[in-house]
Amino acid sequence: MATTTLTLSGDALLAEYIAIDTFKGLLEQRLAVGPDLLALLIRDGQVAYAAPGGHFAVGGVWQSVKDAVGGQHAMRLLIADLKPFPLVVPIETVTRDHVPVVCEVTIELQVNPERGANVLGLVKDRGQITKGSLAGRLGQH
């Protein structure tokens, strides 16, 4: 059976939820996430798997029978980019002697693969987050 490789839907995205329900069907489908992406599988509200890369099997006849007899599980899959990326933040300020100063600060950020569940705090429920939207969150600090 062929494996479907999942990726982020755009280069500007840092993390997004993938709807597992679209892959469910009568036949089992295999999903894979590359090693440069973090796979975070959430089952019934708890993190079941959080590691770089991963392989998942979704659906199938046996799973349909189990869902009918024992009830369905709420499952979600979050994938996040693990590659470092630059974040450019423009800064405008005035010195003590009233001279305007304009500059840009470049920060290189990366999701920590050892603490992958921490990315959950950045992403809204069933949403996505872009790398550029992090600048607005860091600007306040």
C-alpha cells in the first residue's frame, strides 16, 4: 500500500493541523511525515506521539469495527517545521537626546525537537501559525 507523505501547505507556515478525518475510509491509509518536520499526534486530548518524522496508519476495516463497538477516538495531527528560520523585526525608537533610531534585528529561531509539545501553545485550535506572525508576539517583549 502506498504511503502519503504529508508536508506543510506553504513555506511561510511554522505549524498547522492536518485533518485526519479526510484520510479515513474503508481501506487503511498510511501517512508519513519527513524527518525535518515534527509530528505531534493528539489522541483524546493527550499527546500520544511527538517526534521528528513518523509513520501513521489511519482507517481500515478493523478500525471501523473497533469504532463501531468501542466508540471513536478524537485524533488530531499537528506538523511543525523543525528547520531554523530567520525572523526580521524592525525597531524604531528615540534616544535620550531625541535622535530617532531605526534598525532591523534578525533572530534565528527553531522549534525544539526534544520538546515538541511546546509548539501547541503557539497554534490555535485547528489552525495554523506562520513564521511572520511570531514577530508580533515577540515585539511586545
